[in-house]
Amino acid sequence: MNHGRLERPYLLHAPATLSAGNVPLVVELHGRGIDPVEFDRWTGFTALADQAGFVLAMPSAVGETWNDGRYPELARDGPDDVGYLRAVIDDACARLAIDRRRVYVVGMSNGATMAGRLACELPERIAAFAQVAGTAAVEIAARCRPAIPVPILQIHGTGDDAAPYAGGRRSSLRARLLIRHAAGPCVGVDDWARAWVSVNRAQDGPVATALPPDTTVRRWSGASSASDVVFYRVDGGGHTWPGNLQPLPRFLFGRTSHTFAATKVIWEFLSAHVREA
């Protein structure tokens, strides 16, 4: 696919047997420095798509870095990734019988912050979104005023050096080894939760639930499921995908929690939401 004078390929996975009628679409955004196929080995969304019967789109960032609003050089001269992802959704819907009311976005790290930007700037196309180990660039969050609610699930570890739980810039040696390029600050997890509680007009909550030994789930709700805001805090969790069975160097990424499987939790949340007309 060509977009913005660039060749912008993406992978589209459909289960061998699709159910009758329109089916959901999940757009999976890889992190910085990892290609979409390798990232999907971490998450297992392709296998889940076959089991649950949804279509999976795996877009590719230019240079494996999404223009999420944190990189000045990309903000100035970089690709229009919001436009590219809109085009990916349109192309997938043109090729397969996709239910446009059930288009979901999920990402980790740089892919998570890109998902946050997409929810802020393209809310009318997204039924719900999920983020792991990433919130949004401070500048994107400051101007995030979507006209309609977008349900959000956020998963974040308090021991994440690459995307600090409190926000700001990564500063530890481990984070500098993991991601060498300078990036602007991200908004803190709790500030990001407050922002979406306001955007989604969620009046009730938070209701906190403990998942021993290391996870707390906070939930806010409102007049409809469109108001849903759910945040998982993994105490001591690193820059990781909970439940990931791929071997990741703990020295670089921190601790991976196996209290819950992020992929399963994310799909259960996303699939419960249908965008209101």
C-alpha cells in the first residue's frame, strides 16, 4: 500500500473460516525496534484470531518507529502515521467483511503511545483500544479532546524504566540500553487515567480489585459501556507483556508478570465494546 509517497506495507491475517456476517478487526501496533511478526510472537494475537474469529491487521512503522508525538524530528518531517493507520483500516474493510463498529487498536511501548494518539485524533473509527507499557506523549495528551468516548484498557508496570509509571522521560541505565534514541516525555499513568475518565464521562469508580500477588485493577464506568476505563497496575512489572512466554532479558526489560495473560484480558475487554453509531 502506498501512503504519503511511501510504500507502507501491512500484514492482514484472516482465520481460515470466518463466521457469517461482518467480523471484528484488531489493529496490532508493534513497539519500537521490533517488526510486527516478531512482536506478534510475543502477544499471540494471530493464534487468538484463529480461535476467536477476528481479523488481525499488523501495520509496519517506517524504520520500526511510530510517529507518536514524542520525537521532534518525526513530528516535523516524519510520516503521517495517523493517516496511514486510517488507510490500513479502510483497506482491510475493503478486502474483507469487517464490522466497522468493531474496529479495535492495541499496542505496546511506542505502539501503545501511537494507539493513544490514534484514539485522541481518530476516535470515530475506534470502538475501543488497549495499551501495554505506554500512555501518550505529553503534547498529544494536552490536546486530546475527542468528541466521543473511547473505551480504554491500560496495562503498566511500576518498575518500567523505558516508560516510567509516573511519566516523564526514561532515565535509568537499563532504559538507555534498551532504547538509545531520545524521546519526549510521556504523561503519567494516573494522569492518563484521569484524562480518560473525563473524556469518557465515567462517573462511577474507581472500583479496585486485587489480583495477587502483584496486580491491582481499577475500573471506572458510566451511563454506557462506551465510558469504560480499566487500568491494570503491575507492581514491580517491567517494560513487558504480562503472560508473554517468549524469553526476554530481565536485565533489559525488567520482570514479566504471569499473574494474568495480557492478550486474553485485552481481547475480552475489546470484544465487549461496539462503537455507537
